Amino acid sequence: GDWTAGRPAEWLPRFASTASIAIRLAAARHTSRSNELLAATAHAFARKLTQLSGDRTLYQCIVDTAAQMTDARLAGLSMYQPQEGALAMAATYGYPSESVGHVRIVPGSGIIGGVFASKKPLLVRDTARVPGLTPRSRRYQTGSFMAVPIMANENALGVVTLADRKDGRPFTRNNLTAVRIISTLSSLALVRE
């Protein structure tokens, strides 16, 4: 029949309005649940940090938590070594740290060195769409990654990097927010240590 006249024409706009409200409400509930989960995870992480001692244990906790919060398949934590004037991989998630333990990153060079020097986080949804980035390595399943500096006052202490969300989707701004919270809480524990 003709939905532009008569009873359907009266009913359809009201139905669309009601459906729109229901969809917005569902989205608001999802956001609320996500925020509650983020707050609970941050609280648990902060409590755990107060119980840890030793650099290696702390480093591993930071990288494990960041990877789990973002559902990343791969993650790493590079820490600045003042005596070497470079960043060194301090902990990894999803691959053995021995494979990158020898690598030194000069501040300002490459992605990790650039994030460390700029003190600004980097979220890349697809490396293929960013001019100047080299094509992704075969060890990565997706072209999305994040690199977030760990800051203490005005000083960068290190960089958390995450790659390959397990669901194959790109990292989101919400993922970036979660890692920034982890890095802020981490800086307090790192300075204490």
C-alpha cells in the first residue's frame, strides 16, 4: 500500500522517532558500561601497582595491562636509558622480549623515538593510508597501532606501543584513552621505583 498517506503516514514518523530514541539509549548504555569497565580496570591497575616492586615486574604489569585493556595481540614497553641516551625494550606482550632486547632507539628516530621526543601519543588506524609510513611488516596482522608516551611532569620516561587488535579492527580513540590512563598511573609507580 501507500505509506505516504493515511494511517501509515501518521504512524511511521512516530515509529521512527521512538526507534531513534531506543537506539540512542542503547548507545548511551554501552558507553556507560564501557566507562564503568575502564574505571574499574584503572582502579584495579592502580591498586596492583602499589603492591609491585622491582623494575621488571612493574614493566611487565604495565605492558600486560595495556594490551589486555585494548585487546591488543602485540605490545611493548620501551624505557629511556639515560646512560645509553636511547630507549630499550623493557617488556613485551605477545612476542619474546629476547627478540628485541638488543634494539636501541634514539629519541626522535622512528615511531617510538618520535613519540618519545614529541611527548604526544600516536594513533594510526591504517598504515597504508599514512604517507611516509613503511608498509607493515609480516609479523603484524593489521595496519593499526598506537604509541603512547609515559610522562612524569614534563619528562618522557618511555613509550607503550600496541599493535593488532585481536578482532582485526583498528584501534579507537577509546583504546587510546585507556592506554593514556594506564600510562599516567604507570608514571607514578615508575617515579616511585
